[in-house]
Amino acid sequence: MSFASRLTRCPIAHEPDRGADCAALFADLAPELRALVAGTAGCSPYLAGLIRRESDWIAQALSGTPEAALEAAFAGLDALAAPDVAPDALGAALRVAKRRVALLAALADLGGVWPLEQVTGALTRLADVAVDLALRRLVGDEIRRGKLPGASPDDAARAGGMVALAMGKMGAGELNYSSDIDLICLFDETRFDPADQMEARAAFIRATRKMAAMLSDLTAEGYVFRTDLRLRPDASVTPVCISMGAAELYYEAEGRTWERAAYIKARACAGDIAAGERFLQTLTPFVWRRHLDFAAIQDAHDMRLRIRDHKGLHGPITLPGHNMKLGVGGIREIEFFTQTRQLIAGGRDPDLRDRTTLGGLAALAAKGWVGTDEAAELADHYRFHREVEHRVQMVNDAQTHLLPTTPEGLDRIARMMGAGDTDAWAAALTARLERVETLTGAFFAPGEVADIPDLSPAARAIVDGWRAYPALKSARAQGIFRRVEPEILRRMQRASNPEEALRQFDGFLAGLPAGVQLFSLFEANPQLIDLIVDICATAPGLAAYLSRNAGVLDAVLGGTFFAPWPGVPGLADSLGDALSAAADYEKKLDTARRWTKEWKFRIGVHHLRGLTDAAEAARQYADLAGAVVGTLWPVVQAEFAARHGPPPGRGAVVVGMGSLGAERLNAASDLDLIVIYDPQGAEASDGPKPLATRPYYARLTQALITALTAQMPEGRLYEVDMRLRPSGRQGPVATALQSFRSYQMDEAWTWEHLALTRARVVAGPPDLAADVEAARLEVLRAKGTGAQVMADLAEMRARIFAAKAPDGDWEAKIGPGRLQDIELLAQSFALRSGEPARRVEAQLRIGPRAGLVSKADGEVLAAAYRLLWRLQAGGRLLTDRPLDMAAIGEGARAFLLRETGESGLETLLDRLTRTTAQVADIVDRALAPGPGQAGG
């Protein structure tokens, strides 16, 4: 759509004569465009000057679309950063671009053609381009002068390892009309030898100073951006460009809350973007703390008051001279309100880490940290305040946030806003400022009891039954619950199937023995309400699990639910402590079930909420299973030994096979196990009821299987599959080490050697574990070189596909080009190379390294595996049935789209189809016999 067709408002000329003079320059434009020019020039002397200076360019721009005009303003700039072009030419061209973008953005803003986000986005894009071109050109000059050790001319494209971080409004894409730009300039010191780092540092400092001058200096062509470098670490004593290592050490040791808040908006905008993103990633623990950080609220509140004290901004709101940014009810109030909540909860929930104020408000509202209506109202006030701020700055291109102090000055701003009645406009703006102060000032005040939203008869019947539940028997519990109940119900109503979500919540509530503690937590931490509602509304499988096992929420109340992942040692210690407190064997097994359910729930919730991704969740499920088996194995042995004596010989190890061995389980995985023992010449055990060695270990293995699989009051731990043992179902459930080695060397099929690539000891004596691992590697190195490996794999693959077709369009595991196909190929890489790698990703890396597939094919396989695993793991968390996008609900679909990084189901399905076809082709080619080979 053209510029003229998108006009929605028009400023009123405060000085009509000047406006008419400028409009007369555009006799060929449509009347509505001439009115826009007249109103603009008649309100702003600065913009009137730009209109006259750029009259030919803006006439053409207004005749088309503003987006095309914006592109035209940037056209040709990149070429001016070339080394054969004079540096002054780049600076001059950037100033011309600044004038044109500033004029275009002002007209699009004043005419309502662009919303706030497009206006600030255009200004920010100009800043990004200007900083990047200046930085690359000036660092390139240092390289060409031989001042950057070890750098070649090609390194100029990434500024030799230097990056500019855009901070504040530039980082958020929110630059105001006459904004300074806040930059932190850093360089990657790891690119240089230690002896060269000081020389490199000096070169980067020179380039930074020249960049700031190129952008900031006022010439006959104007200026580009005033550049502020004072947000860098310890700015009073550090140079304008410092190493990333030094910056990281500073933030780790001395970083303050305001710096954490500043880094919410930080963005690598120029130079070596990849290095900048890596640096920002290292700061994640500094900015986003995993624990609720209520101290950030007080810090922000204190900072807010200090700003008011310093600027003398206390007292009632009076419009003349009011500071739209820092004053009461101003822009900064909304930013503080948003950023402080992001700091509190963003460590747990990456979805809240939005750089923009409006995006942050929306994310907080989506997660219940801010009411939806409250967020929408603050967003509306924020946009209006920013537009007022822009008009104040447009008058004379001044970096000011102060409203005029005279009636004439206020008239001018009102006219720029298109308001003919200054008194009415001023009253509306005052009301907005007061409302912002009310909304943000209430941050620390407790809320009142809200009304219950309207409910359907079926929902009302469910809610009416709640008062009879044990958790709501006490008056205290009822009082607290009355305050949180409306919010719970409102969030339930936003679910794709509200009544189903409500039924799942009802089952959870009915199982609670007491409610005061939990309801108090709901009141203090609204994100916990969202956690429960998310589960009920998003993951039917997890919701059903929660309704059957409401006790798992004890883990949430225990305070470690959001603590860092403890790993296998921490898990084993925790389970060991729990088992030691249980009175007898049966209670130990039930305790293990209750403990495991809590940790499974934690993993599932963290995955659902985006606190971990599918790969992290997979590793955590494997850690959990390994800790359970490793901790229970000696308990089972001790119980068995009480009747039959200690294990004869060197004992036995439990070996995880399949996904457990590869350390990649999902929410519904069973465990593939085998048991290997070494009798070391012992013929029988020594106990009250001695057993010969072979039946001893067979029955001990059966005891382990029972301990893991038996249905008890707290359910079962895992399903166990032992078909990967030698001879499969026909073989003994426990195998002697020598027999295991002999079988693998002399009798095992290729598929058994492939399975062995993922074998990992998860429990048992370390010395025996080391011998089992040695035997595994011996087999792999002996059996992986045969030409028959790939032929056998091709035959096995064909049998698998013939036995089971993919289960619908969304199948991620079974079928050509899917997970099982990738995993089999990865195992063949490990077998053929004789390498010890067990994890799929590590095995896939062997392929290109060993020349078994090309590097490009290896990258396709790795990317496909990540996508398919995200789909598989996400689907198994959501439901125990084949993945059906129509059946799982809107929230579940949104979760899977977030996991896979796609915008819609159609694009995801298209990507899935293309990916599996690519992988199937790669596997087909890998299995095809090469020249002179039979299947190899």
C-alpha cells in the first residue's frame, strides 16, 4: 500500500506560514500528503529544514511505499565500507542516510503510517548499519596497516573479532527519535596469542574512538548518532574497548542489578556477531538467575526513588516541564515494571527474556506475572508516551524528554499529535501519567480479591465441589484460596479445552491432603499457577500423571524444584538418603518410586515450560534412570544376600543398552538392561540358602527386574527390556563375562555389535565395569572392519520397515529417514571406526571424520536428529498415544512449535517431510556398495 493510502492522522501546523511554504514545494503530491508536509513543517523547524534539504528525495519517497523508501535510503552504503573508498565518503553517506531515514520516520510516525515499533525499528536499523559499516571499515584499516596481529584482510568482515553490543533502546530495537546510541565494545582476546593481546587491544581502542567520531561529529552534513560508550564495565577506569574475558570477570565479581537489567536488552549489532552472541551467552547466569530474585524488586524500587530524588521529580504531576521518560508515570516506570519482573522470573523461564518493553509485557502477561488487561493498558500508555517523547524531540532534534514549560510549547506538541484542543489533550495525557503511576506503584502492594469469572454449568459444578476437599477444610486455607481462585479460573479459561483442563486441575486438588502452604505459594508466586495450568492445558499425559500423583508437587514446595540439575552423583546421594530412612525393603522400593516420580515430574515440567530443551531433558531422564538403577542395585543385592549369601566371585554389573546407554531417554522410555557377572572360579554362594553361581546371578537379576517393574502403592519405576542380552529371549538373564566376550566374538549378529556401541555400565563394581568396557571395545575393533557390516545393516533396516510402518504423518521414530534410521547409521559409524562413543551426536560426528559420509551429509544428519528428537521427546511428554496434532490441543501444538522453532503446523510438516527424505537418501547412499566393496 502506498504512503498516502495508509495515512491515519495528520499534525496541525502550529506555524501555518512555514508549513505552507514547505507544502508548496510538492505541488504534484496528493492533497493529503501536502497536508502532512504542511502540518509537519509547521510544527517542527528541524523537520522543515530536512524537508527543504531533501525535497527531491522525499517527494519520490512519498509517491511510493515507506518501506521502499527506507530501502532506498540504505542503498549503496555497504560499498562505501570498501578499503578503496575514502573513509570520509562513508561518514558523509551515513549522514545523508540519517537525514533521509529521520525525515521518512517522522512523516510515517506523524501520519500514522507506521506504528511505534516500525518507527523505532527503522531508526534502530540505521544505527545498526552505521555502527557495523564504521566498525568493519575502521578495524579493516587497522588490519591493512598491520596493527592487528595475525589478522588478514578477510578478517575485516567480522571486525577482526571485535563486536559492538547495542544496549538500552538500541539493543531492544526501540531507539527514540533523537536518541543517543549506547554501545559496549569488546574484542575476543582468544583469537590472539597472549603476547599479542595488548597490541590488538590498542588497535581496537583506536578503531572504537574513530568509529565514535565518525558517527558523532557534527559536520556540514549533520551527524549520524551521538555515541555513548559509558555503559561498559567500570567505565571510569577502563578503555573504550576491552576484552570479553575482562568484561566477564567484572560482571561475575562486581556486576550490579542495574547492569543485569541493562543486559536484558543487550544485542550484538556490529562486527563479529557470533563472538558477541557467545559472550552474551556466557552472561546468562549473571543476568538470568535460576532462583526467584525478589531482591531485584527492592533494587529497582530504590533505583526508581534515587532517580526521582536526583532529578527532583517527586510530587504531584504537573504537565509543563514534565519528564516523559523519568518523571512520575513516565516511560521508565513502565520499563522498570517490566524488566524487574523479567529479572525475577526469567532465570526459570526463557520465554520471558524479551528485549523489548512491549514484548516483555506480553510475555509476562502470557505467563501470568502481569494481568492481561494490565499489560495491555501499560502497553497502550507506553506507545502513547513514546509518541509524545518523539514529538518533543522532533521540534529541534534535541535529545530531551521534557515537555515544554510554556502554553505555546504545549500547544505545539498537541498540534503535532493532531489535537486541536490543547486543554483536552493535556488532561488526557495527565490522566495517562497518573494511571501509569497507579499501575506501577501498586507493584509492591497486595491485590484484592477479584470476582470469579463466568463459568459454564459443568465448570461451575466442578468448582462448587472444591469446598469439600481436604485441602480446603480449614478457614485459613479457604481465605487464601479465595484470593487465588479467580486467577486460576481465568487462566483455565484461556486453555484450548478449558473444561478438560479444569477436570485435570480438579483431580489434582482432590488429592491434596492440605492446602495452606500450596495456596500461599500460589499467591506469592503466580508462575506456579501457570505451571499447574500449563500442565492441565498443554500436556494431557502429564496432566493425567499429575492428577494421579498430586504428591509430586511436594517437590515444588521443597524449594529445589528450580535449582540447578544435580547430575547423577547428586541424584544418587538424594535417593540414597531417602532409602536409608525407609524401614524395610518394601518401603525402600516404594520410596524409590515416590522419589523418582517427583524427579520425572520436574524434568517434564522444565521441558514443558522451556526451562530445558529436548536434549537436556533427554540427558536428565537418563541421569535419573542411571541413578535409580545404580542406587537400587546394592539394595537389591543386600536383600538377596541376606538369604543366599554375598555375590560369588567378583560380582555383577548392570549395563544400560539402547537409549539408556546413549544417555537419551524421553518421558515414556523403558530401560534396556543386561547383567554381566564374573564368577572368578566360584561355584556357589555362601549363605543360609546357597545357590550355584549361574542360578544365583539369574535370580539376582530377576530380583532387580522386580524391584524396578513391580506395581506397588506408588506405582512402578520403569518397564525393563532385557532382549539385548546374548541370545535374546532364549539366553540366560545374566551372562558371565567370559561367555559374553566369546559370544560377541564368535556368535553375535551384526545387529548385536551395533547395539554394543551404546552399551554403558550403570551399576556395579568399578573394576568389573572397566573389564566389561575393555571387552566392549575389543569386540567393536575386531568386528567393525568387515565388509558385511553395511550389508547386514541394510537387510536389518529393510526388515524393520517391513515390520512397522510410520505411525502417521508426525511419526518421528520409525521409518525411513527418522530417528531409528539415523541411530542405526550412527551406530554403524562407531562400529566401523571402533570408537567408544555412545551418544548419538558423538557417533554421528564420527561419520564425516572417518570419511564414511561427507561433511555436508553429517551436518544434515545432526540437524535432522535434533529436529526429530525434539518432536519425539515433546510428543512423548504430551501424550502416551501416537502424536495427533488435531487431538492434543492448542497449547500442546504451541509447545511443539516452540520446541521445533516453527511458526505453524504446515511449515513444521513440510520441514519434517523434507528432512526425512534427505536423511533417507543419505542412509540409502551410505548403505550402497562402494567400488570394489560388497555392502561396505
